[in-house]
Amino acid sequence: MRMLFACAVSLAVAGNACGGGCPASIDWDAAPEVARGMKYVHLSFDEPRLMENFLVRIDLRAPGLRVASSGRAPNWGEVMDDYTNSVMLVDVRRQRTRDFLEERRSNGTNLVLAVNTSPWGPWRPPYTHKHGRFHHLAVSEGQVVSHNVTRWDMLVIFTNNVAVITNALDDALIPSVAAAHPGHGKGVILRGGVSLVPPRKPKSRPGLAPRTAIGLSADGRWLYALVVDGRQPGYSMGAEMSDLVKLMLAAGASDAINMDGGGSSTLAWWDAEKKTTVIPNRHGLRFHGYRPVALNLGFYFAE
């Protein structure tokens, strides 16, 4: 098992939890900061398969920390003009995670870190639609972004940085929500330190893919953003849901939710010294590569 930081400092771990792969715990004290209150580790596994993992721990109690979220498209509510299978209304403008971070910085909100989150539709050939519509309730900075308001498992971060993973959100609380981003697939994968991922059936093939997941510590102080590269033979084959659970437990999460993966999976931060955006993970060329997404989650500091 190889374990690396972005700056090639060795990572101290205790034991392992997945056949020579995932560590039982991560020594965050030894990890470097990529921004105030944000530490980063890069974990490279040879077993049970090649897997490149990129993980950030964010201190939600860091003074001045604020949350940003993709908002409504300027043409919100109009009919998508590049989707003809059915009538679909615009919720958001799709945007790569890097572009989200850099656009917000150019507009005066100096984001320091961003990660992709929720899935969207339509996802049909040619996969290049300019806009997206959500399958469930999504909220950005106090405003409902989605036309569909049915509740589903979601990450909710309030403007006071209290964060929960829940499937319930009262309408009266929406003005105080910085971000409510619905999960993907089965949604919650870890609750109270217990995996909600069913065991894989004997002889079934693992569902390996690039992945994104968000976790929270039991006391609500720490948010964990995890991105795993995949579908790149010789580099990283990807993760199944049980891998995400093990990595989240190693990070210190009590609850975790699966987000959109594949070519969406992106972690990005701003390198203040070099004045450029850093994307530590690598996107493959299969399944439309590094794609624009419907929801990004960002963090910045109010100075």
C-alpha cells in the first residue's frame, strides 16, 4: 500500500480495514493544510485493486468560514432548448468544478475549495446539455433551485455551518440553508458509524467507478470530501460503495452520503501562492471525461 500527501510527506495510519487497502484511521495532525482549517491526504492503494483517493477534512467551526453553492440558472424555469425527448425545465447551468471555483473568485467570492455533489437530468446522448434539472429538492444559499421538491437523502449545511445528512427539511428552514444537495443512488451509506451498504452478492462483480462522497463527524465539526479516481487501468480502477464507507470511517466520519461520480467527480482548491486552481484527481477519457456538473459545493472565508 502506497500512501502519499500532496507534498510527499509520509502518512501515519493504524492498521488497515480492507485487505491491505484502506487504513483503519488517518492521522490528520500530520496532514498538510491546503487552506485555513482544511487538510488534505492522498491515499494510493495497490490492494484490493489500484485505487487513487483524494480526501479533504474541513473544519466547519473555522472562524469566518462560509459555504457557497451553485444557484439557479439565469433562465431558470424555461424549457431546455437542447433537449427534445420531453419538456424539461431548467434548474441550473452545468459547470465544471474548476470553473465554478474560478468564476466565483472572479466575482468577488474568493472560494478556496470546491467539490462536485448532486446528480441531475437529462443524462442522455449526446450528454452535452447546457442545463440540468434535479430529481429531488436542492437549495442554494436560501433559495430553492429545483422544480422538483420531493425530499431525498441530502447533505444540508445551514448558514451557521451546522451540517446534517437527512431526508427531511422543513420549508420554514430553507431561508437559513446555505446548501441542500441531494445524494446519488442509495444516498446515505454510513449512519452513526454503521455501514448501510449491503454486502455484495457472492460471485457478483464489484461496481467500480470514480466516486464522490461527503461525510460528517459525530460532533458536526468536521466535513470530509472524498473523491476517488476510476476506470483508468494501470492507474486507478475505482471504488465500490463499501470502499467509500471504509475510507469515511478511517477519516473520522460518523455519517456519509454518496454523491454523483464518474466524470463528475472533482476536487479543486485555490493555491494562493501560485495563484492557480489545483485539481489533484485525474479524469479519464471514458464516459465523457471531465464534465460540467449541475451542483458544486464551495467554501470561502468572509474577511
